[in-house]
Amino acid sequence: MIGTIIAALVGGTILGVLGKLVAPGGRDNIPLWLTVVCGIGGMFIGSYVYAAIFNCSDMNNCTNGVDWWRHLWQVVVAAVLVVIAAGITGRKRA
């Protein structure tokens, strides 16, 4: 249980920062905690969308090695969530 929470926090931080780097525009100045939340959302939503589109019965891995396509989907979803969060919070750079 604690391992899953730590993995979600670490993975969410990495994916949130990657999503923030990929996100278009310069107004994505959101706090770190919201970036982590977007990354965690990107992890879960990206995995489910990927599994639904490519009919993967095993959510953990759809290939025999590292599933780079699933990670790409996660980063794209995290970037979309960062853009949405930036639009909702309306926080601008000073």
C-alpha cells in the first residue's frame, strides 16, 4: 500500500514536470502540488485510455518490455491536464 502511494507520488511528479515541459504556451505557471496532481491524473487516465484503445487486458504492461507508448500517452494526458489546470487557476507570471 505504501509502495503504491510512493510510486504514484514519484511517478506523478516526473510525469507532471514532463507534462509541464510539453504543454504549449507560457501561462502554465501552476504550483508544484497541482503539477503533481496533474501527473498522477496523467498516469491513471493515460494508462486507462491506452488500454481501452489498444485492447490490453493487462493494465500493467501491453508489451513484453518497457511500454514506451503507454508512457507517451501518460505524458500527453498530463500535459493536457496541466493546460486545463493553468486555465482554471488563471495564475499569471509576475
